[in-house]
Amino acid sequence: MKQIASEIEALLKGIIAKREGALRTGGATSDDLLNVLLESNMEHCRGDGNARAGGITTDDVIGECKLFYFAGVETTSVLLSGRCGGTVLATHPEW
């Protein structure tokens, strides 16, 4: 588990570094949650002139990525389970 966790963290750090580099150079950006989060953080840090004041760290961004991924997986599985249960109950009302 520790090996997988460190591998995921390394992959996410690479993705985040690549996106931050593209944002700094004005490269092509996509309209996904990661880009919105990074753009917002960069604008916030630029706005007050101090990169440490109120900005989020790379570890915070990684935590948000994990949170949205796992919350999405759980929400989807609950939705599908409820839908399948509802379908079974509709086809077998005696249950």
C-alpha cells in the first residue's frame, strides 16, 4: 500500500508540475478542475505579492485531487447500487 501511495503521489506531482509550468509560460490550458485550482492559486499568490501568504501547497493540491477522485468513485458506486436495487424492486414488487 505504501508503494502504491508513493507512486500515485509521484505521478500527481509530475502532472501538477507540468501544469504549473504550462500556466507560467502561458501554454495551452484545459478547463478541468486541476487547472482551475492551479490558476486560482497562482492569481491569489500574485494578487497579494507574497507567494507564501494564503497560497496552497503542492501537497494540498494532491490532497484535493485524491479527495475528488475517491469521492467521485464512492458517489458513483452508491448511485449505481441504488439504481440497480430500485430496478430489482420494480421488477419484483413482492420483495
